[in-house]
Amino acid sequence: MLNLNNNFTNIKRELLVKIAKLQLAGELDSNKINKIPTELAPQDKQPFTCCVFHDRELLKMRILARMGISAENYTEDLDLTDFAKDALNRESPTWPMLTVLHEACNACVKQDYIVTNACQGCYARPCMTNCPKKAIYIRHHAHIDNDKCIHCGICAQNCPYHAIIKIPVPCEEACPVGAITKGPDGHERIDFDKCIFCGNCMRECPFGAMMDKSQLVDVIKHIMNGKKVVAMYAPSIAAQFKTDVGKFENALLGCGFSNVYEVAKGADICAQKEAEEFTERMERGDKVMTTSCCPAYVRAVKIHVPDLAPCISETRSPMHYTAEVAKKENPDCVTVFIGPCLAKRREGFDDELVDYVISVEELGAFFIARDIEIDMFEPLEKTDVPSASARNFARTGGVGAAVKERLKDDSILKLDVINGLNKAGMAKLKMYGQINVGKIQPNDTTGNLVEVMSCEGGCIAGPSVITNPKVANILLNDYVKKSN
């Protein structure tokens, strides 16, 4: 997994800040936006690509994505002011939430195994003797016959010198559902009919070719137009900033939001409803129920593991229940969910009560553009504090524990947790699908309540977080301790 601290994430965030500052100054559709690529890629700076001019073209495409526009729409005939006007005039976000920068894609070679000069040509030759296709031969050192190789990796697993290495295609490797493949030109394509919007490709591509389409321009527009815009922040977001939650909420008001809702309150509603639903399902003889909070997981099951689809909890997500409260208290408000992932943006498309979804990256840029430091605010007094288990939704195991806490008889529960939708996680989902349709029987290791988190570690490790998950885990502990 790529470290959060890398050049691509730094550029993404810098572009967000510059765009937000221009918009707040009423100058987003002015010629100033055309100057950003030159500012970030000046003539005297060492280029990242072949030349500074190519760097600037890529920056233009990245600016489009940061304004919520698909990079595929870029043409040299239009300058950035034209796209900025489109962004300011649109009435709602556009599909899909991901965009691929064709020019940024490295067109990585197909996944392969190669023998490095660390090979000693040893007498044991475990690489050769264990190869199922006899694709390895020795001439002073090991060689791989690519016509025979099936890329199983057994040779690499058996080499005592680790001399055989895997050359992956990072985005394809990261995708748990095979939604990314090469086009005829060698560049990657996303099949959005298969995509679950987990964000793994966006996080893992070292060239930043996969980008989410920001909705920050839309949110700032509504705030500047004087609309009642409410912020709904996920529990994982409180673990992204090293500060008091009351100060954080006041800082959100300082950004221009008219009201702030803690989505952990929606998690309390969700946990109670899932506990009641689980009891009903077990009483009627269901074999398995799965949680429903992670939209990447829900989409993965509906598309790729249909045998398990009937087992998904019918309870809506904490985001939905929080939006329901917000709309009831403020019927004409614009609801903005603030979260750590791309999948919630996809869920927002389908939720009639959620108007926009922005990431913590976008919120961080908004704070900077507004010259807001959270600790400069006095903490808001909180009178309605969510439960500790609701705030703990942000980490793996938290949802299942919250449901268990609310069961009248928790002896009926056998919890299993799928921590991350990698290829192993998908295989486990398929196993539960087979249990549901009776192809295999449950055993001592399987559960009747299955919590699934698309991101390993939970939402605090989402693809759009700004804090190292280990640090976020510590901050989450402090946040949970201050609950009811």
C-alpha cells in the first residue's frame, strides 16, 4: 500500500486548495485558473514526465477532476475557464465518481515474474523443480520461458535468495473484482459495471492516473449562495484531526456550514435496527446476515456474489439516518456527508436524502483555503453525545460489536469479520454465498452475523484519509472514550 505521504497526494491536495481559494474569491472562472499549471510546473523545474509541457497538460486534467469533471472530457480547444464555468453551473454531480487520466497512465507491462542478478544458480534449484509448467531452465542462473510461464509465483515463493520478483500492475493488483483491464493501447480501463468504488486503484496507482471527481466546488457554491448547508461527519473523520471534537464542529461552522451533525448518531440508529433485524432473521431460520454500512461491500455482493445478496441487512447506513434527521429538522437544507472513501460518494448518488459527499482531503483543503486552524475555535458544547460503540463504527469489528451490544440475547450471535475486500476477502464472501444457498454447510469458523469492511482496518484506513491509520486508530480511541 502506498504511504499517504507521496508526491501525488501532495499535488492533489495543493490543487484542491488553489481551486477553493479562487472560488471563495469569486475568481474560479477567471484566467487565474489557467495559471495554476505554470505555477506548479515552472520552466526551471525538473519535470516529472518527459517535459514541463507534458507536466502542465497532466495538471490541467487533474484540475478537471478536482472540479468534479471527468478528465476524459478534456480537449485542447477549451481552456480551464470554460470547464470552471461548467463546474459552477452544474446542478448535481456527474457520473461516474472516478476518472482515468489516460495521459498519466504508465501503460505498465503485464504482470510478470523476472529473475534478478541475486540468483546464485544453486544446486537445489527449487524454482525449477517446483515449477508446474517446467518454465524455468538454468544456464549459469535461472531463466523464465515466458511462453510457458503461467505467472503462478511458485518459483518466487521457493527461491531461498528472493532472487525472483513479481512485477505487478498496481491498479489491477489492487482491484478485488477485476474491474480494471488494459485497453488495446496498453492503458488501463475501468469497467464501471464491475467496479465497486472501493478506491483501491486510486490509492495504489503510483502515477495518479485514477482520480476521484471532487464535489467541493458544488458545496462551496451553495455556501456562497447563502443556502443552508449542513455538514454530516463520519466517525472516521473525527479521528483525522488531532483536536477536540467540539472545536472541530465549531471549525465546520466557521467554514460556512449552517449546522453540524455527528454521523455516529446515525450509527446508533443503524446498530439498533440491525440488532432487531438480526434477531428476526435468526428466528425465521436464516443462516447468515451481513452488515450494510459499507457501500463498497454491498455493491460487491450485488454484482459479484449474488448468492449472498439476500443476506445483506435491509437496514440503511448511518449516513442515511443522519441525513434523515437533518432533513427533518431543516427541510430545505443541503446535506453534505464528510467521509474517508469513494464508495460513500457512490452511495450518495442513490440516496435521495444525501446531496453531496466530500472527502476528508477536500475538507482539509477547505480549512486551508478559509485560513482555518481548528484549535483557534472554542469547543461547542455537546448535549447529545453518541454512544462509544457508535463512534467505534470507524474501525474493523466496531459494527459487529455495536450490534451485539444491542441484542437482548447475544448468545444467538456468532460474529465473523471480513477485514478488507482484497482477493481473499472476496473469496470469503463467495464462501458465505455458498452457505446461504446450501452448497456447503456452516462450520466452527463461520458466523451467522458477518461484518464486512472494504478497507483493512476499517474506515479510518479509507482511500481518501489524510492521517496514517495507526495514528488515526489512537485518535479514535480518544474520541470513543469521550462518548456516553
